[in-house]
Amino acid sequence: MENTELQPQKKTIAVIASNTHSLLTFRLDMMKSFIAQGYNVVAAGDEPEDKLVEEFNKYGIKYRQIYVNTPDV
């Protein structure tokens, strides 16, 4: 498992999505590229942290749940 502690000397990029699974499906390569360039990466989505934090940790990405209010359409 990768170390997901944020490194204070590095800049941090947050990648936010209203559908967490799209972060893994469509944005994972981009987030891995940011890490390779020396950035901290925090992904934020609507799924509870306990469900996905381990999956993001595999890649050195910190995950946080955000609450998305989707009004009726």
C-alpha cells in the first residue's frame, strides 16, 4: 500500500467528481501522472470513504467523501 500522507513541501491537486467511480474509470491515469510529477493528489467524490479509500490508496491517492446535493430535475 502506498503512503497517502500529504507531503507539505509538495503542491496538492484535488480531483473532484459527483460520481466517484468516474474518478477510477476516467481520471485514474491523469491522477497517477500528477503523482509521477511530484504532486500530492486528493480525489473527492460522493461515495463513503470506507468503501473506496483502500482502492485509491493503492495508487498513492488520498480519498475524501464530499456531499453532493443533486436537486430534482
